[in-house]
Amino acid sequence: MTILCIETSTSVCSAAVCKDGSLIKQCINYEGSNHARLLPMYIEELLSFAREQHMSIDAVALSEGPGSYTGLRIGASTAKGLCYGLNVPLIPVPTLEVLCEASGVKQGRLIPMIDARRMEVYTMMDGETKAVVVENEDSLYAGDENVYYFGDGAAKCQPVLTKPNWHYIPDIVPEAQYVGALAESGKWKVESVDLAYYEPFYLKEFIAAQSHVKGLK
């Protein structure tokens, strides 16, 4: 299966074409929140590449969150538009699972972390996605197994995660290529997604801050 993959949940923006779970071509930017400008350019480049290679897109896979509210909305609206235009299904993949795939770690306890501001992170605990305030190791896991933690919310937690069995892995970010690998696995049901009502997984409600610009409320 040839899948067009989108990942916009953090400050990193990426899109990719994957075939049978393997990366064929990826476009990625690590430099900040330019998703609204970059993602359409990446999609156009990848669709053009697919046409040149005589590849037919069979599905669109999306890293569905949690993560940046704005980034998730951009990714979801783009993915839904592509699914309607190409007449293909949408495969949403949990972003924390994408981070685990990106880490490459195959043993021990994996704790992916997406920044949720201050000392709060989005993470997985016993298979459940939660927003957790990290005060110490017991906030996340109390056992003696080797723990590997990573993601854009992990670096800020290093000062309070000091036990010797806790290992920080830097520079792990969710990328579209890993969305494709997970989408191909078939773990997430394609037929269960209703495009008309689909929304990304925000986990927490978006709360707009009051503007400090004079004249705006």
C-alpha cells in the first residue's frame, strides 16, 4: 500500500510517501512553526513525485495527537481535504506511538513525552494517554525496569528524573516516515474513520489567552 503521511503535532513539520511501510520520500523542517506555509508545499512536491513514479496513493495517514493545537488542526484539515480529493481513506495514528517508533528502542519501558507547557507533558501510562505534571519518577513509573524517555517534553524533565534506571534520549521527534510504518501495520482501523466528523486528538481543550494588544479583548 502506498500512503501519503502527515506529521504536524510539534514544531517539526513533515510529510512523506511510504510504500509497504518503508519510506520512499520525505520532506521535513525542524526550524519552527511554519506548518501552514510548508505543509501544502510538501504535499504538492510529494504528489508530483508520486505521479512521476507512477505511484497511486491508497490512503492518507495522519499523526493525530496529542500535541500542538494549531499544528494538529493544520494537519487534520489538510489530510481530510486530501482524502476527499483523492477518494482514499484516512488512517489516524497516535502521535505518542509515532514517537516510540522514532526512538528505535525495542526493550525496557518507553515513556514518550510531548510538551504541554510548564512541567506538564502528554505521555502514555499503562496504554492510556494522559497529561501529567512531572514532579519525580513516581509521577510516571515507580518500577525498577530500565526507562527510556524522549520527545520535546523530555529535556525539561531531566532535573527531576535522576534515578540511574532512567535514560534520556535526545533529539527524538515524530516524523511522517514513522506515521507510515505504523499505518501500514493495520493496528488502526481505516473503516472506522468518518471524515465528516473526524477531529484530531487534542486531549485537552484549547484555551485562548487574552490578547495584550491594545484594542483587542
